[in-house]
Amino acid sequence: MTAANNQNRTVTTDVLIAGKVYSLAGADPEHLQRVAALMNRKILEVRNTPGYKNLDHEYKELLMNINLADEYFKAHDEAAELKAEVEAREKELYTARHDLVSMKLKLENALKQQDVLEKRAEEWKNRYEELKAGTQPSGNA
């Protein structure tokens, strides 16, 4: 059964853990069901450990907690590795963008220089044609 509390947006959800129904409160019922599923998976995993039935209750609880802590640290380490990978890729992307902007500026400068050189070449061509025709260059008195 699920009941919503509008004041603080918590939801009470019934979950099944180790064959017993528990009412858990949280913001997301699906998350609470995932937590219960994880607990059931870990309980089954620990119960299948050789010699589990011969352990006292306190040691069984400790074994369960150690398994959960182990899974937490593995997930934490994996998240840290993924974060480092994301940061490295962001750095590569930043460098690539910087290189792209730099190349774009170089291209724009080269195109401007090409325009200047083409104008000079046209001027020299016109002057050559004037000299070849035996006329006075324009602009000279």
C-alpha cells in the first residue's frame, strides 16, 4: 500500500524483504523497491555462503553488513573512475575546441592575407599590362 504525505513529499511504501513486509518512507517508491530488491539479493547471496547456517545471529548480521559495504565501495570506486574519465574527456573536448578556434583564426588570417596578395597581384598585373601597352601608369604624373 502507498500513501502520499503532501507536506514533505514523502511516500510510505510497503516492501518485502526476507519474506517480511516493511513500510518504508521516502520520496520515490520505485527507489524503495530497488533498495528492497538489493537487500533480498544480498540476503540470498549471504545465505548461500558455505557454513552460513552454523553462524550465530550476530555474525550473520556482520556478514550481511560487510557484503553491503563491499558493494557500496565497489560502486563508489566505479563512480570515481567514471567521473575521472568524464573529466579527462571534458579536458580533451576543451583542448579540441581551443584548437578548432585557433585554426579558425589562422584560416581567417590566411584568407585575409590571400585577399591582400590577390589585390597586389591584380595591381601588378594591371601595371604590367599598362607598361606593356606603352602607356603611362595611372596615378603617376
